[in-house]
Amino acid sequence: MNEVTRIVSISILFVLSAFCFIAGIFLYSGNKDKKNSRRSLMLIEVLTGFLMLFDALAYLYRGNTTATGYYMVRMSNFLVFTFNLLSSFSFCFYVCEFIQQSRLSFSILLKPRASIKSGIPVQLFIVLFLCLAGVVINTVGQFTGLFYYFDEQNIYHRSSLYPIGVALGFLPGLISVTMLFQNKKKFQRNAFISLCVYFILPLLGIIFILFVYGFPWINIGFGLGALHLFLSSIKMMELEFYTEHPAVFSPSYKPAKSVYVEKKRLVRIHVWQTLSAVLGGILVIFVIVSITGISMPERTLSIEAPYVENDVSESVCITFGKNAEKHWIDEDDAEREGAQYDGVIYNNMKSTIITDWSFAIAVPQGSSIDPGPWNGRFTLSDEFLNVRKPQEGDKENIHGADFYKVTPMKTLGFGCIMYAPLGYEPLEQKITFTYSSILKPLTNIIFDIFLGVIAALFIIFTTVMLLAEKILRVEEENQKLEATVKDRTQELEAEKDRSENLLLNILPKEIAEELTAHPEHTIAKEYPNVTVLFTDIVEFTKMSGSMSAEEVVTMLNKMFSMFDDRARREGIEKIKTIGDAYMAAAGLTEDGGNDGAGKMIRFAAGLLDDVRAFNETSPVKVQIRVGVNSGPLVAGVIGKSKFIYDIWGDTVNVASRMESTGSPMRIHVTEATRAQTIKTFPYSEAAEIEVKGKGRMDTYYL
């Protein structure tokens, strides 16, 4: 950076900082109305003012090697990165206030889940995470040189990971802009443009800084964006003053009509949009960086003595010495020796091109150079041999400027014929080697893989986002059509639903359809293999004696509702409840090889889980007995009024006996049920019991 650029940068930054602070003070003086959102805009202006101020101080103390300069340069650059992130977050918060059309409390940041459910955009919390991560990484970078470092002259230099630092400052603004476009209908045109400009100007700065290093493009973009935001708000404040009903602080809002969309789904779509935008932004930065490369700052190596051969442990290694075969005594001066001096620049960096370089080594007084040096522009001054990479227009530049660059893992030789006093030995002299370079990330396999992954993820996320948005738009259109149809058929559909629900609550679907189609028929069917379950509450009579009628009904309703929900989920047919007893069946089909027994055993095990869950919240702790049996039975509908669907047969009676003779919180089954499920479920040893009407039977517990 030359001195003129430095002075211009400092002047612009100080002026922008002053304007931002003035804007912040002006907004603070008019911030008495708690219903407006001047507070957020005030924060943007003040934080941007500090950003400009510390960037100006960083330029002001650049190269100052005093103790004050040492700390000021480091502190200022750290605070520049920090206030960059803070101002980006404040802008995102400001956009959220536009979307919500009200002033938001910062306490919502402490309750992200509840805030998102209440309608706060999920992007706000993504930006918060990125900004906090950026501050942490920036803090770590102060001690590791992650994004930038300082040389011995206390001059700031970008590190190879500097684009990541740029991305961390860029992504919050990009995410905020995605929110703007997602909610574009909620903004007046002038408000939308004003908020977009705040992002566009720093974006242009990012593009400029990737190509032209040394000028604070990004931060000046932030400053100009903040001032534009303030000036546009002044216009809106004028409008508010003259309107009959003051609006929430400028730029003004407008209501938006929208079709209802499930909040969780809308949040997911916004997340996909945000991820797509973030990855797109990262991809653009990486593509630009891969095309242009990263201009690395000029570095100077001080080598006490030239290397004799390449040292691969060094990023750049320089050898310079007298050619052992090509030296002679000067015919005109016996005290001088002529020789060919050969030097080699070794670039041991895998992904960095040395684009410009210069070389200096001490030589004795009275030395001279013969015309015709190669691969360098050689001059003698102040008892130093100075070698410079040939530039455009140099007569030494016979190959073209690119020839004298040193590509990764390559070398460049240079040399000259020089006369020097006898005894001069270059291997004993100090070398100063200065070079500029460009990092070419595409030559690094890790970068290529990372770029490929980012590109693939961007394509995937964008595809998912577009599909989700397409589906959402189709569903919105469907909702509009359905609403039109619903207005014309609402009463008919409601009556139909009531009738069907009433039947389905008391009858299986198949029976309900048959009864509806043929109400005069007697409905009775035989089924070859049905599994029947009975369950009741242990010592229910004793328990209910100490409870009021309302408490008993409430307890049974809560428990049996849990049973009903499980039956519905698992395809079990509830038959009826009798007091505290619950009766259900599975396998009501003419297929004798159905899997009703297995479904019923799983259902029975689930009932025990439901009882345990019920006991966790109920003051009354209950236990149930469960009995299961499988076999043939008859099912049908009894009566013409207040009819009921029921099942009869020996299978039903034995299932009831299994329940009454079972143990609390155990599943008691017959041999018939066990035989159909033995391959799936483990059972106890057989226990012989007396069953009324059946005699002795072998039964089992699950």
C-alpha cells in the first residue's frame, strides 16, 4: 500500500465513522416511543461507526513499531472483524422487526424454539450462530494467524484462509437478504430497496477486495450502506410525522395476504432457502478465488548465508554462488577475479506462484557486471548486487513476463558475469529476498474436494428448495380451490362426516359399509381364526370405592383413550368396554392364515406400556390383567336401534377366562395363540389351570 492510498483510506473511514455516530445520536434522541424500532437502526449506525473507526485506526498505526502501535494494530483489526459481525447481526434483527411488524425484544434470542414457533424467522438464529462462531474463530485467529498476521514491521498481511473470514462476514448479510425476498410482500418498495442496498454495497466491496488489495472496500461499503439506510429512514420519519396514524418506524410496512401454511413446514422451506443461499454465496467466493487466486502480501526473507542446495523444509529457498568451473583473473586488474555467479529460486510451495521477486546480496567495492545477465535485471548500488524479476519493457525480458514467475514446486535460475576483488565469497554474505505471490487453490487437492462437495451440496439443496417451493405453491393453489368447493358443499360434507364417524365409532368399516348399503339385512359372519383380548383393572371395585364418580369416569376415559389410540394405530378392532373391562379383536377376516395373533400380542404389550405411562402422571396407580385367545367365532350386529357390533363363541369365553385367571401386568395366552406366535415372541413354561367349561388347559405368559 502506498502512502497516498493509506491517507485516502484513513480520511474516508474517519468521515464515515463520524457520520454514522451522528446518525446514531440523532436516532437515540428520537427513540422515546417504545413502539417503534429506531433502536435497531440506531445499533446498526453505532456499530458501523465503531467498525469504521477501528478500521481507520488500523490503517493509522500500520507499520508503527512502538508498543502503542503494536497493540493498536492488533486490537483495531480484531475489533474490525468483531464489529463487522455485530453490525451484520443487528441488520438481520432489524429485518426481522420489519417481517414481524413490531419491535422485538432481545430476550427472544434466549428461547429459540419458542421464538420460531411464534413466527420469528429461523434465519435470525442461524445468523446469530454464524456471528458467534465468527467471533470465536477470530479470537483464536489472533494467536494462530488464521485469517491474517503481522510481520516484524507491524504490518497487517492476509493469510491463506482470509477468504473464510470474508465469508463469515458475508454470509449473515446474504441470509438476511434471503429473508427479505422470502417476505417481499410485507415490504413497501422503498423499504425493500433500502434494505437490499445495505447488503449490495459491502458485496461489491468483497468483489473489489478479491481483485484489488490494499483499500478498505468492504468496510466503506458497510459505512455507505448504513448512511443510505439512515437517510431513507429520515424520509419515512417525515411521512410518519404527517400521517394521521403513525406506523412502526421506517421504512413503512404494509400488510400481506397469505394462504395458511404449517409453520414447521414453512420453517423447513426457509432453512432450505437459507442453506442454498449460504452455499451459493460460499461457492461464488470460492469460484472467484479459484479463478483469480489469492493475492498474498509481499514477504521478505533475510538469509544469513545462501543455501548450497535446496532445503525442502523452507517455503522458498535461494542458492547463490560462484560457478566452480567458470572463473578467471581479470586481465586488466590482477586483484580482481571474473566469474559466473549462478542463483536458483526454489518454490517449495504446492499451491503458490511467486509472481514478483527481488534479490540483494552484499558485494565488495569495485565490483562490476558484464552485459548479458540472464533471467533477471541486475544492478549494483551501495555495495549491493540487486536482482529484480524482468519487467515489461526491460531489455532482459526476452521470454515474456510469465516466464520469470516461479510456479509451485518449480525452480528459476538466474545469473550474471561479475568481476569482484579476489577472495569474494558469496556463500558468506547475507541475502535479502523479497517476493509477492498468488495462492492458486485449485492446485490443492483438499480445496478441489471441498469445492466439489460445496457445489454438490448447493445443487442438492437448491433442487430440494425448488421442489419444496413448487409443492408449496401447488398446495396453496389447491387450498384456494378446496376453499371454494368447501364453501358450496360444507353442510353436506359435515353431515356425511358425522354419519360416517358415528358408524365407524361403533362398527368396523366393512360392517358399516354393508349396513349402509343394506340396512334391512341381518349381519352375521363366521371367522375361522380371530384373536380376542380381554383386560380389566386389578381390584377396581375396591379402588373405585374411595373415588368420586367423576374421578372414576375421568380415570377410565383417560386410560381407555390411550388404548383406543393404540388400537387405531396398530389396526386392532375395539369391540366394547364393560365397566373397567376392555375387549378387542384382531383377524376379523375370512383368511384363516391371518397374522391377527401377532398383532394382538404386540398390542397387548403396548397396553402394558400405556398403563405404565398413565401411572407416571396419575395420582391413582393401577394394574391390569390381560388375557388372549385365538380361534373361530361369530360376529354380527344386534338390534335395529342402538345396535352394537359384538362377537360370540367359545374363543371369546376362553379369552375372558385367560384374563380372569391371569397375573397383574402379565399377558396370559392359550396354546392356540402361543402356537401362532411362538416364532416371534418368547413364552414361559406351560402352566396347567382349570378353565370353567373347558377343564384343565395349558396356558402361557409372555
